[in-house]
Amino acid sequence: MASSPLFTGERAVVVIFVARIVSLAPLSILYESISLSILALLALSVEISADDHSPTPLFQFFKTRPGASSGIFLGAVTLPGLMVSKLIQMSRALALGEVGIEELEYLKVQYWITSAICFSVLIFLCLALFRQPRCRHYINSSCIISCICLYIGVCCFYCSLTSHGGWNAALLLLCLSCHGFAAVKLIVNILDTFPACASIGEALLVTSGLVAYLGDMCVYTASKTHGYSPISNTAFKIHYISRSEISTIIQGMTIGLLLLPMLFKSILRLLEHLRVLSYSGDTADNRIQRSFLFYTSLAFVLVGIVPSWMQVVQDFGMHPFLWVFNFVFSEPLKRLSLCIYWLVLIYASVIRFYKISKHSKLERILLRKYYHLLAVLMFIPALIFQPKFLDLAFGVALGVFLVFEIIRIWRIWPLGQLLHQFMNAFTDHRDSDLLIVSHFSLLLGCALPIWLSSGFNDRPLAPFAGILSLGIGDTMASLVGHKYGVLRWSKTGKKTIEGTAAGITSVLAACSILLPLLATTGYIFTKNLFSLLLAVTLSGLLEAYTAQLDNAFIPLMFYSLLCL
């Protein structure tokens, strides 16, 4: 039975990432930093047990993306690490009087939710490993069991302390358990529904984000309608925390579109049961009927259900669509000009690159890097001059991508097959016919740092984390590495030292241009120079070492380190 090196480059980068966050955590978030350390040790132990023996035992349960390691360690600590990083930033804001204690406490609850989600999935993976007799003799069961007991102990102690014991603590533990159970069900469903489309770590990142996002929506709705949240004590009410109209619109639209396939599939099964429609038939009549049902369901969700929820949780004073219209035309010259600028860039780029992809022998991975450069041209001007409008534009783009991908997967007439043929021109080895994720990862990689920076932000480079790391760093690393790279990081990999050095240098150069432009000259030349160098270097090394979907992980790690 072959085994791989115990400490790979990716694992080393993740260890430094976690250690950096924990070392800067103040005493006010002691329990969160301790639990993050325990979670990281547990995730590392599970990944070693799963990856470092061939054949990988978890392959018997899940068909993951070929050519990628499990990514369990990276996937399990990325979001919890980001939450602790935000807690450190929020602690500074609280000391300056910029935020209230309720915002810090709610962010702590959000950390424990994401942490409990990852912990529950790790428990599930441990049980999957222990079920195989051949794995038991090399699994470090004592370390895994110790981490599990320590984590549960810290979690229970925190719940008891923050909720003053009694029913509040039990309700908080129940809420965390429900999130964990939902995460296990979702990650199994994702890996079963889309086999060979993602590694376990990638699926874990998506699962933890979706479950936490949906849970936040449910809890916030309950606090708005009933005035009390089941995950808080009597002194803390979530509805005291103000949220922008844009964040409410994005959350409602995203969750609504993600739940749309479930609604559509349920309607199809009901009609099949009533013998009104053949669910499996592929005749012209059935295609037209299914397309009519889909577009009707889409309109019902976007025009009926989603706006109704928005008006329950947010006082728009008008229909949300009218609010968006008024928002756009409140500064028509700037915002409409920006829309025209975006449309021209997108049209010219898509037409040009589509022709190149059909007739050129240029590698797909290099062709796709030009879209990263396109993101720089599109988003940096908007982020500097129209950040709120960019927030909304990202949400609209995500909604369009979701609708198009659902249409492509279900082959909804008349656009389904056309979208499938068009999107296949830009795919690479990380995409499949079942699910194309690269455009989602690029969009969210640029958008998430900007969305997460809403509110208090004392690190002006943090919103640019995705644009810098993907649009500049990742692009330069690929282009320079492909053309000039000689020294490879590993014998089997394609990443080169020259490419990594070019990526790191280009990001540092871009930061040196951005900071004066943002009028923050004291930031880079004082105490934060080391933090910036470390953040850029670690994100560059992660791009070099990881076999995961780097568009998803690199921006989040870079953002987390920039917030410190």
C-alpha cells in the first residue's frame, strides 16, 4: 500500500494560515480560536487518513473530481478561519466604537455555525473511514477521538457561557446540530448528484457556505417576524442588526434560485404521477411543456415568493424591483455608463475568445486567464467609484449565471442545448458536462471579498482580495509559468517557481498602485507591511501547491489574511 508525504505544500500553507489567525486572536474570542485550532487538527488527521494511502478509502463512497486530492483540510478550515479573521476585525471596530456588541456576538454565532457544519461533515467522514476494516489499522483514532471530544467540550462550554445555561444553551446547541445535520445531507447529495465534479474539500466549502447562508436567512426571518431568535439569549436580538437593501435582495434571489430546481422537480414528479406529463419522455411536446413549467416556476419564484420575503424582512417602502430601478437611476449617468462599459467589454471579449477557442490550439487554461484580466478591467473602476452599485451588479450576475446553468443542466427548450454548446467552449479539466463551475468560482471569488467588506472595514485592500489574487496574481502566474517556467514545484505538477514568483510580484506591484489611489499611504509603510507580504505570499503559494479549485479558495484565504 503506497503512501504520500505526510506534510505536503498545501498542508503547510494551510497550517501557516491557521496559525497566523490564531496568533492574532484577542482574548475576547478565545473560545473561537481554540475551537478553530482543534478543528484544523481534526481536519488534518482525517485528510491524512483519507489521502495518504492508495487507493483512497473515501473513493468507495464518493466519486470525486479526477486528479484532485480530497482537499479536506483546506475545505474544513477556510470558512471558519475567515470568520475568526472577521471577528478579529470586528473586535477592533468594537474597541473604536464603530459597531455594537450585538454585531460582534452575532458574528460569533455565525462562526460557530460554520465551524459546527465543518465539524459535522468531518465526523461523517470519520465514520465512513472507520466502517472499512482495512483502514482501521492506519487511522490515528486516538488523535481523531481526542479532537472530537475537545471540540464538543469547547462548544458546549461556549454555549453554556454565552446563553447563561438552561434552555437557551440547549436551543443554541440544537441549532448548531441542525446546521450540521443539514450539511451532511447536502454534501452527500452534491457528491451523488454531481459525481466527478468536485473534490470533498470543494464540496465542503460549497456546503458550509450554502447551509450557513440559508440558516442565516431562516434565523433572520424568524427574528423579524417574531422578534426573537432561537440562537441568542434574551439580551441579544438579531433584528437590531441593520442590513442593507442590496444584501437582502441578493440573499433572497440567490436562495430562491437555488431552491428553484427542487420546486421544478417536485412539479414534474407530481404531473408524472397524475399522468399529465411524462417525466422521462423526450418528445417535442414534453420538451415544450417542461419549458413552460420551468419558466412559469421561475417567474413565480422571482416575481412572487422572493419579493414577498424581502418585504417581510426589510422595509423597502415599495416593491423591491421598483427599489432597484430607483437605485440605478438615482445616479443615471454614472451607473448606466458603467453598465454600457461592462456590456461592451463582455460582448467584445466573448465573441473574440469564443472564436479563438474554436480555431486556436491555445490551451484552454490560458484562454480562460484572459477572463481574469477582463475581471480586473471591469471591477476595479467600479469598486473604487461605485462600490454599492457593484454589489448589486454582482448579485444580478450571479442570478443570471444560476438561471443559465439550471437551463443548461435540465436542457430547457429552447436555450438549454445552445448554452451547453457555448459553455463547453470555455471548460477545462475541472469542469464536466454535468456541472460547469469555473464561471461561478471566478465571479464569487471577486464578489465575496467585496460583499464581506460591507460595513466596518479598516483594511482598504480587503475588498480587492479576489480581483488582485485571481485577476492579476493567478493570471500572471499562469502566463509567465507557461512561457518561461523551468523549475517546477513538484515532479508531477505543472506549476513553476517562476510563475509563482511572477504572481506574487504582480500582486505586490498592484497593491503599491492601489494604496496611494485609495489615499491610505500609512497602511503599507507602517505596521501592516509584514501582514501584506505574508498574505500575498501565502495566497501565491496556495495557487502553486493546491490541486483544488483555486478560484474558490485563494480569494478567501487572501481576504482573511488581509483583514488581520
